[in-house]
Amino acid sequence: GEEHYNCISALHKSMRGSDENASLYWLARMLEGGEDPLYVARRLVRFASEDIGLADPLALTQAVAAYQGCHFIGMPECEVILAQCVVYFARAPKSVEVYRAYSNVKECLRRHTGPLPPVPLHLRNAPTRLMKNLGYGKGYKYNPAYKEPVEQDYLPEELKGTDFFKEQKT
């Protein structure tokens, strides 16, 4: 029933709040109540990117490993795998930078009216002579060929200067 959603919400919010004791409690309450460990593991995969993100990029690796470990051995043995992951996540630094930036990109796309801007010609591949003659790939600077990062635009002209990491939702 509703407690299924209440408990996963409590687990998520306890990890987000860096409370390892509460995180373990909600995990155990779910597992001892018969929750599918793979459901919990899937939620941990999401949490790794949504709440920890770039503050600890290894969190996603931890979550996927926990999911696979649970898949391989099942209950009751996998409970300690999930417990380790939950405590790791509660203790991990948190960052929603990527989550917010991606949300800003989605909002930009939803607000856009008319056809979306075309991919700039210099960013297009030119596998045929016709495409090369049309200017596909012309002027593209292949970064690995330079000692320093190159100055080059990667967004469509209409979005030049946009920084989705700084954009605020309206």
C-alpha cells in the first residue's frame, strides 16, 4: 500500500540528509517487510546521480554494483550489500548540480517554439562528398590535436552563451 512509497521516501530523504542510522532503519524496515531488494537497488541507482552526482562520481558505480550483487545472490544475503550502499550514500557528499542543469536543458527544450535550431555545420560529420561540399565539418577543431583547449562553439547560434549550470528555472 501507501507505506511502500512512504518508506522509500523516508529512506531517500534520510540518505539525502546524511543520517546513516535512519537510512539503515528504513532499509531494514523495507527488507524485513518483504520489499523486493531489486526495487531498493534501482532506487539507489537513481539516488547516486540525482543526489550525490559529481560530488562523488563513484557513487553510481557503487549503486550499480549493489544492484548486480543483489541480482546475483538475492535475499537474505544481499541485505548487507544494500546496507553498505545505503551507508555509503548517507555519508557521501551531495550535489544536485547535474540534476538541475539537465532539468534546465529540458525546460529550455519545452519552452522552445518552432523547429529546434539545427546542429551547427562544423559539428556535423561529413561522410560523403556532398556533405563536405555543403560545409559539414568545415572549421571543426579536433581538440586532441591541440595542446590547449580550443575556442569553439558547440551550442546552436540561438543558444550561444547559455549556461545551463547557472540558469534558473522560471
